[in-house]
Amino acid sequence: MSAAMNAEQARALQARVEALEIKVSFSEDLLETLNLALYRQQQTIDALVQELRQLRQQLPEAGSAGPRNLRDELPPHY
């Protein structure tokens, strides 16, 4: 009877190991997918930071006339 129990335990252990291997495989795939998404997001962030730097460099050039008054921008018919 102990041989039957050992065989049953071995099959149960084998099933658990296979289930863990499947989970690891899916986890590795998910990790790779998340890494790719993170890489793409970082590229987007880097591009946006660069664009923001360029816009900040242009801002002093456009605003060198001093503070603007919204009343000066009213159309002449007001």
C-alpha cells in the first residue's frame, strides 16, 4: 500500500510542478509585455520632455514684450 501512496504522491507532486511551470511561463510573458509597454511609455515621456524644453526656450522669446494686458487684446469695436 505504501508503493501506491508513493506513486499517488509522485503524480500529485508532478502535477503541482507542471502547474507552477505554467504559471512561471505566463508570468515571464506578462513581464516581457509590461517591460515593452514601460519602454514605450518612457520613450513618449522623453519626447514630451524634449518638446517641453523647446517650448520653454521659445516662451521667453515670444513674451519679451513684458506682461500682457487682456484689455489691450480687445477688438477695436469695444
